[in-house]
Amino acid sequence: MQVGDTIDITGPAGKVIYLGRGYIRVKYPGKPEQIRFATDIGLIAGGTGITPMLQIIKAILKDPSDTTRVSLLFANQLENDILVREELEEMAEKHDQFSLWYTLDRPPENWSYGSGFVSGEMISTHLPPPGPTSQILMCGPPPMIKFACLPNIEKLGFSEDMYVPF
């Protein structure tokens, strides 16, 4: 960016707070607060959308009494774009309750994870299935949420009380 350039941003569209032991507080502007419970949490992050997801993962894994299972599907354009990769892989290796899957728009040769946009197959393979104790949290670029995540989540049978885009 150059001095004097402008950008458009959006403010927080909602707020998700992990309360611990599977409890999640969801608060959207103008709507009543909800407390949701999950034994399985699926996270879909795109690019810098990993930031709040990392906090949720750390909160779950640092509490030995928290048995919540957490799965992360992390989408990026290039392998070098993967933020906090070493930290994520170390946590996945040390904690059986955390699973990790990447997808890249432009993967290198011999890439052992997914390629392309977030798909229904990726979601059904790497995140928990729809159910009364499953939650899917999504944070990333608005087009990813709108065109890749939400349509696939809904096709797979997740109802609105089972997912939160933010």
C-alpha cells in the first residue's frame, strides 16, 4: 500500500468465545446470546482466519479435563502461506484429540494434503459429521465462507445451530 491508499474493511460480524470443556458462546449483533455445547468441534480457517482458531485449539489442549475433539481444515493459496504451521503440526502430533488437514489452491508437487477450494468431501472426511454435539466454526475470506464453506456445510446436513461463520 502507498500513503493515501484506502481499503475497505468490515467490523466483527459476530463473536465466538470458547468457554471451555466444549461450551461456546455465540453472540451476533442484535441477536440473543447463545451457549452451545460440542463434543466435536470442526474448524475451517482460511489464511489469517487461523488466528481465532489457534486460540480455540490452544484453550482445548491446555486443559487436561477438556475432552473436546477438535479438527482443523486450513486453506491457503501456497504452502509458504501456511501460518503457524510448525506449531499446528506439533500440537497435532502431541494431542490425539486434535487433527489437522491442509488444502492449497496451488499445491507443490508431492503435496500430501488436499488441493483446491474447501469442498464437501474435505469437510465430510476431516471434520465431524452433523449432530447435536457437533459445531463447525469458520473464519476466513468472505468469498471462501460464502461460496465454499456454507453451501457445502448445508449440503452435508448441518443446521444453522451447528455452525458459525465469523
